[in-house]
Amino acid sequence: MRIAIVGCAHGELDRIYKKCRDSCKKVDLILCCGDFQSVRNKQDLRCMAYYSGEAVAPVLTIFIGGNHEASNYLQELPYGGWVAPNIYYLGYASVINIAGVRIGGISGIYNKQDAYRNQSYMKGHYEYPPYNQATMRSAYYTRRLEVFRLKQLSGKLDIFLSHDWPSEITNHGDLNKLLRMKPFFKEDISRKQLGSPLLDEVMKKLYPSKWFAAHLHCKFEATVFNEDKTKTTEFMSLDKCGDYCEGNRRNYRPPQVKERDYFEFIDIEHDQSLPLTISYDIEWLTILFLTNNLLSVRDARCYLPESQNFTPTEEQKEMILKKFNNNLSVPQNFQQTVRPFHHTESPTGFAHPPILIINRQTTALCEKLGISDPFELIRRSQTNLVHLNRFSPDQARGKFYWLDCRYFNCILKYFISFTITSKPNNKFPKRACKFKQKQCKTC
């Protein structure tokens, strides 16, 4: 199987697929290490073609989330799902199988400042749209629950994807070369603040054969051994998709546009008797089922058991397999959840804040497996109330309206317009939103 590994995509899907077409060999799979930016409409920040169906990904594409994403869309798929035809998101964390190749991944980043102040990584998945200035960022922070679940795995992983770096990975590669490319990393490395300590725990527990990352926009390679050197992990971080300008002012050399080192091809053995399609991993499904009671949607610290072992037994795996009727293939059940952006719409017009949407892909998986959907738990906890952001520029923090409504989708029928003040420092902002007093038929 020939796999293309991509660093930060930043929405450059056409460029990525063109590079695959221009390669000498056929590419069977594309893996993206975050900042995919799977946008659908102006609410997601503006790619549209793949969601709307105008274009279809020519190669099966799998990605994890980074810190530049349409969080409201990806949060609909906490356990993974199709964001567009032939484009699959791994969720907060997940493990899948493709023709016998076991691929795992974890989304998000670790923010050291937030870890000291708010400790979001210890909290539940409490964020939901519309976001305020705080939850807009904390929505893409890695949580300890996902790390805990990954540490319950017992089998070998062939490939692992993360957006952030493990914090100790710089000890296992060419540090001098890294500092020549990124000299401003030196202070963070000396303070042990570069990367994610949560990913160090995953590395020391799993030691996948290959680990790919992105986020820091440079190529860096390292080899990690376990204590008795019986396990090895080949680590590689890739640059972001795009070009850079290289020149030399002293020699008056004209600048040259060069392509960033964001692409890597690997060949890996697979079971040729199996189709190149995505299948659920039975061990991972069982772990999700066994740890479902640990899921939280509260803005509070969640304490996870330290001594209890949730590594599945063979009997537990058989029980989960029966739930799926011995068929672990991921269904092709992509459906649009919002109307895609159309070229006739004004690209600069103001879009109303996104709302909480329950995705049918997540609902189908949760019902079959017997686990909880975080968005469904949030919806139940906010009974008959829809949370609306006031959205004034200088009052964005903590200012909200509450609107009585039994159905969340009805909020679109109440919406009229938003008025944004001309300057962020305006001390007397205008009212930011207006609503009709008339109820819709479904209410």
C-alpha cells in the first residue's frame, strides 16, 4: 500500500491531490496530520466543493483535527466520521483498520498556558456552538480522557497521527538542525514547554511503528526506542502545505519560490485479500464502550481511575462484535448537515453564529455501540434553551441571550440580522441581535 503523508493541509486539497496525480506511482491512501480546515459554508470560515459534492476526493483521505479547524463541524463527529465523500475524520481520538494496516490518531493540541490556568485538558468536552472567545480555542485542546483511552490499547499500531509533537521528541533527533531552522524553539525546549506531555504518555505506552505529526511547520525526524530497545518508533513531523521564498540579500541573489517539505510517501505491507476501505478496530470500539461512563461534558475537572485497567478481554471483544453483526466496515453514510456555501452568496457578508447540530453518523454509531454522544448530552442538559452569543465586538466574553425553544433547528427561523459596531473599542455598542416573537410551527 502506498500512502501519502501530509503535514498541515490548510485547505489546500486541490494541490495535495494534484501532487498525488503527478507522482510516479498510484497513491492508495492520504493521511493528513491536522489543520485540515474541513469548511462547508461561511459559518465554518469559507474546500466547499468537496462538501457540496461539486468535487469528490480522488483518493481515500483520512485526517485528524488541529488548531485551525471548523470546530463546530468536527465536534459533531467525536468518534469519527465522513466530513465529505471519501474524506474521513478520526474524531477526538480513534483507531481504524485499512486492509490489515492499523492506524491510530489523536486530534488537537496541548496549550501550556491554558494547562496552568484553566486545565482544560482535565475537563470534559463542554464546548458547543455558538462559541465565545474562550471555548472557541479550548474546543481544540486535547483531553486526558482520549489519552487514557489510547493507553488501554494492547495491540501494535502501524501508524499513529498527531497534530502536536510529543514534548520529549527533540531528545531523539537532530536538535542542532532543528534550531537552525527554528532558533526561537530554543527557549521552549530548555523549559520543556515544546510539544505535548500528554503525547509522551501515548508514545511510552504504545510505541507505534511510525508516528507522523505537524503543527510546528518544519520537517523533523527522530527515532525513539523503549527501555530494553525491543520497540522502535520512527517519528516524522512535516511542514505546512504551501511555498516559501528563499533569497540572499548579501549576495543580491533574487528570491526563489520553493515548495515546503509537507509531503512524504511511504510503502507499507497490507493484506491484499482485503479491500482498501475503512473498518472499525474492535479493540478500540470495546474501549469506548467500557469507558463510556468516564465521558463528561462539564466545565470541571474530571478524575480518571489510575489503577483500573480497561484493556478489553476476548470475551468483551466478542460481545461488541455481535453488536455489529460481525461486520466492522465503516458505512458510507455521509449526509450534509448544513446547506453548503454557494458562489452567488456574498463572501464578505456576515454569517450568523453556528448552532449545535446532532450528526446522524454519530447517532448511528452510538446507538449500535451503546455509548453517549457528547452533543446529545449537552442538548439534554440545556433543556428547552438555546444558547446564543451576543456577538458584540467588545462584549464577546460571557454575554449571551437565552431563547426558549424546544427544537434547536428552530433558531434559524427566529434569526433576522446582526449589527456589528464599527470599532471594537466602542464603549456603547448597538444591540447585536434581534428575534421575532412569533413561534414557528414545530414549537
